[in-house]
Amino acid sequence: MIAPANRPIGVFDSGVGGLTVVRALMERLPMENIVYFGDTARVPYGVKSRATIEHFTAQIVDFLLGHEVKALVVACNTIAAVAGHKVRHSAGGMPVLDVIAAGAQAALAQSRNHHIGVIATSTTVNANAYARAIHAQNPQARIVSQACPLLVPLVEEGWLDHDVTRLTVREYLKPLLADPIDTLVLGCTHYPLLKPLLKQEAPHITLVDSATTTAEAAARALGAAGLLNSDNPAPDYRFYVSDIPLRFQTIGERFLGRSLEQIEMMSLG
């Protein structure tokens, strides 16, 4: 029987982007064991129906619960926007963190004028998920959202400081910077890799990285539940994916910031 505090944190995403959240968790909670599942065979989720996303999410949650996780981290904005309530229902009272709730909370805490910009994928923007999460805490806040569909492929290509990426970012930021926003939420797990470029293009705006804010929220939740692992100098990291596409290792290591070991293929459903 594994002691509750020694159990792993379960992290999942529709693909590889959630590894930015794993990276933030490793840095913030260096003694925690982590099990990651990326549904690389069925990505992208953004173009799928709500029913399909909920079905895939339920399969992933069942898989992670089979690994006796002590908490679940939804490292995918699309899943958080569409199926977050389902994850909480299945979790049976264990801590559940998600990038949207954490990002919304951090944006409100950091914004001085409560004019907040959000960049995200089209699905997350269309779901109005960040605006709803922010307005639930502060109905007076003004939210301006911008879908940035070209940024994910540019990040996966590794063009983090490329002229094409810079011009694309500049175009996407134009309508946001025309509004007096003082805070910008990076509403996709790929976007933290563009932080240096975004800081150059919008130097006066505070960036909210949903990966680091989610790791911070996880630390608070585990602490409150008495589930922090305080004596584990050699944590175990396991990575499961539903397919190992070409370049997965390269892209994954760029997101994780270290070598990817213990990758296993696991087909669900």
C-alpha cells in the first residue's frame, strides 16, 4: 500500500504541450512523482465535438486513476474548457487543478486595471472559458480574447525567435494592445516557449504563464490536503503517449527542458 503523499501526480493533455506544465511542476515540486499521459494519437482535440472530448477525457482519467494518483492536473486548455467538470466528478474528492482556473486566478491577482488579454487556440476562445473563469471571481473585469491558430505549429517547428513567428505574434497582439490591457494570459500550453518573444513585443504587459500558475496552485492544493511529498530525492517520472509520432522526442524535450526518458506507448479505447 503506497502512502497517500508518496503517490504520483497525474498530468494529462491532448498531446505534447502539457509537458510545459510537467516542467513547471518538476521545478516547483521537485520531490513529487509524476505520471503524464499525452493523447498524441488523437490530437488535436480542438476540432472535436464536446461529446468526443468528454469521452476521451474519461478514458484518460480512468487510466491515471489506475496508477493510484493523488491529484489530477488538466494540462490542456481545451479539456479544461469542455470537460473540466467531468474530471472533477470522476476524481472523487482528490485535488483537481486545471490551467484555466489557475491562469484566471493569477491574471486577476496581477492585473492592476482589470483589463486582461487572453491569447489561446480558437476552441478555447470560442468556449469563452477564461472570460467565464475570470468573471466568476470579478464580474467587473474586462476580457479581450484573441485566437492564435498559427502559433502552435510555429512552436512545434522550433521557430521560437524566427521572423515569421515575430510577425505573426505582432499581428495577433495588435487588437489586444489597442485595448489598455495590462496583463496577458498565455492560454495554451505551447505559448510559454514564446515568452521571450512576447516580452519583446509587449514589454509593458505582465504575462501570465498558465504552466507556472498551475504548478503553484498544485503546490497549494497538495499542501492544504496534507499530500505533499517531502522526502523523495529521486522522484519517478513516467510518460505515456497514445502514439509516438515522428519528432515527438525532439518536440517533447524542447517543452520539458530535459531529456525524455521512460516513454511508453499506451493505446486507450
